[in-house]
Amino acid sequence: MTSTAATRKFNSGDVNGFLGLVVDNLSILAFIAGALIGIFQFPAEIVFQRMFPGTAFGVLIGNVIYTWMARRLARREGREDVTAMPLGLDAPTSIGMALLVLGPAFVSYKQAGLDEHAAAIATWQLGMAALVVMGVLKFVLSFFGAAVQRHVPRAGLLGSIAGIALVLMGFLPLVEILRVPIVGFAGLGIVLYALVAHGRLPFGLPGVLVAVLVGALLYFGLGPTGALGSGYQPPHAWQWRFALPWPNLGFLDGLPLTVPYLPLLLPFGLLMVVGGINVNESARAAGDDYPTRDILLTEAFSTLVAGVCGGVAQTTPYIGQPAYKAMGARSAYTLATGLFIGIGGVLGYVSGLVELLPLAVLAPILVFVAISITTQAFEATPQRYAAAVVFSFFPPIARLLAIKLGDPNVVAPDHFGTLMTQAGHGLPELAVLVALGNGFIITSMIWASFVVALIDARLRDAALILVLGAALTAFGVIHSVEPSGSIYLPWTLGGRAAEVAWQFAAAYAVLAVLIGALSLQRYAAASAGKRSHGMSRE
């Protein structure tokens, strides 16, 4: 049997890989739907018939290309053990899109006077445009990804994404787990046993699959008896929602709407490029040497296709390629996953599965991903930079608090506005939380990079990083004083908003001057040491 024929054969390893990759993608789609529909009261039909088909189509395109790349590599090297790069929806940025972009945008459009349907369509077009923006950025950076990786410290890159993981895709799903604790905690325990502790399950079944099955059995078995209390809702009648992901120009209408969200979208795209480089390095270490540029261009292309076809969540190569290789998966599993998700987006059975499985059943998988990403930030970063990673977590925590306090069901909008401008000692506490949380990804990268430069005694670099922070703060790219996180021209602000913006920007500038002065002291001391050493030699 030739190597190409062997990689095409659907073996037991491909079965396990298929189940794991499909459940990963379904869990992310379920969270997007659960967050938009459950938290923000977004119309379900727009999610399932406008957003999902294009999103799923991007998964199909990317996995088909990665399957072809694996078979090309197997044929070129004459090997039967080549494993395709797995591709799916990126969990941190997909969750970030739902909670930080799409949901808040929908609420703000309704508050601006649009009816529910018009607000939902505008939000969908914003999501499409956001994917196109990220896709274009990833396409450009595909040619410079290594340079980006060299100039931004790993602590800054991994710390910022770990902050999202820990706070947004770990803590928020954990809350959903404990809203139906009997179901969610059982699934979480199995995930921790199988994927964290590496315990063996009966018949070698994948941990993700078993966790979902156990959670579903508990939910649908105990729910009708009343044992789950108000946590049980009878499943909706199955619907076949046929929707083709035709390319459309709706993203053009959404492009102007992306401007306030660029401080989030651009780092999302940047992180996927750097993540793609790291993922490809792990695959190369496992024995499958794919061209890095081809891997990055594929994820950029699939993201662009998804955006043009109505998708709202970007695709990315998954970090687990060596794990899929270890379980015996080859290239059939990526092809099968792409077809299952892509066709499911067209025929509607993906939406049906998402509606059928409650968030408490799928949320344990997201908690595990959050744990893995946060752990990786410390494991892949030299120990001396651990403080930089931890320091980068604070802006995401502020963002989480701002999200919760900005919920009209928690704090009334009128009272929220009062708290943002109230007088007192120092700046208003709520205004500080909002400003600290806005643009938190870039803030985390700057903060971590600053601490890394301090640890490495590169004080001039640290001062320049602070100057950059001051400039970005002045225009609201980070620390925006607007609750929406939008950018602005500093001279257009007034009142408390202007005070908060000026104080934050000045704080960076003052610290930059102090660090710069310290660098002069170190330079003078080093020069004196060199002169003394020269005189002693004479």
C-alpha cells in the first residue's frame, strides 16, 4: 500500500481524532450561540441561519486544505504516519467575539433606536467585517510572522491570551457549569480526569466524548424528574435549517462599524499568527514538517472565506497536532471533520446539535482549554518572566468586571452613568475599571513586555514601551474612557472622560521619564566601570 493510500484510509485513530475535533468545534459554536441568545437575547434565527453557515464553511475550507497538505507531504516523503494539521474555530477569540464585540454591539444598536431584527443584521455585518479585517491582517502577517514573534516577548503574547482564557473562557463557562451543577460538575470531573490527569477511560474512549455523553445523559435523564430544578429546559423540536453560505457584500456595510473594536480585532489576528507559528513548530517537533507560511496562509484564507460568506468566528490550526498523531490519526480525520461541520452548517444539523446540547454539558471542555492555555503561558515562558505573565492578567480581570457591571440586569444604565462620573477622592472607581479593561489585550501585551524589559535590565526599551502605551492611551486604543471601548481624538473629550484619559496617559509618560532617568544612571555606572577597568590595566 502506498503512503498516500494509507493516509486516506479512515482508521481507529482517525475516528478518535474526528470525534475530538468535531466536539471542540461544536462546543465553541454552542458557546457563541449560548452567549448571544442566552445572555444578549439575540434572535436565534440570525445566529443559526446567517452566522453559522459561513462560520462552518470556513472550517470546511481550512480542513480540506490541511488534508491535501498532509497527503502531499506523505507522498513526497514516502511515509504513512503523516498527521494532518487540525483546524477549527479558535476558542479564545471566538468567545471574545461573542462577549466583547457581537453581544455588546447588538445591545448598543438597540439602544440607538434600531429594532431587534435591524440591530441583529447590523451585528452580523459587523461580525463578517471583523473576520475580513482579521483575515487580511493574518494574510499580511503570514509573510512576517517570524519577525513579529521575535519582537514581542513570549510572555506578552502568551500572557495576554492566557488572561482571556483564564477570565473569559474559563471563569464564565465555570459559572454556567455551576448553574446546573449536577450535570456540569460531572462533565468537568471527567475532563480533568482524562485530559489533565491523563487517566484512561473504558475502551480507550476520548475524554471529550465521554464528558459530553455523561453530561447529556444526566441532563436528559434527571431533568424531567425535577432533580435539576430550574436548570432543565425541555429540548426544542428538531429543525432542519437549510442555508447556503453564499458570498455576499454585507461585510462592506459592516466595515465602518469595526472601527471602535479594532483594539480587540487586531490583537486577535496577531495572536493567531504567532499561535500558528508555535503550533507548526510543535508539529515539526512531532515529525511532520509543514511550511510555516502555508499553514498561516491557509488559516488566513479560511478566515477570509468565512467572513465573506457570513461567518463571525475565525479559524486557526489547533495546538494538539502531536496529540492527534499519538492517537494514530492521519489525514482522514480532518477531511471528515471539515465535511461534517461544513455540510452541517448548510443542512442545519450543526445548529440542531447546538440547540440540543445545553451549555452546562459543553462548558467543561472550554474550562479545560482555558486551563491548558493558562498553563502553557507559564510552561513556555522562562521562569524569570512569570511575574510578567501574572501582571498581564489584571486588565482582563477588569474587563470581566466591566462586562458584568455593564449588564443592565445587574446595574441600571442610569446608575451606571452616575458611577462613571461621581465625585470623590481620585478617579471614579467604575471609570477606572472600564478604562483598565478596554483594549485589554494590547494593554496586557504592553504591560508584560514592559516587565520583561525591566527584568532583562533593558531600561531604555522599557521606557519606549511606556511611551507607546501613553500614545495608545491618548487615542483610546487602550484604556478607552468610553464604555463601548471606542477610540477617539483626545481633544474631543470633556469633563470626567477627559480627566480619566489625561491621567492615564500622563501616568505612562511620567513612568517613562523615571525609567529613562534610571537607564541614564545605569549607563553612567557602566561607563565608569569601563574607565576604571581600563586604568587598572594600565
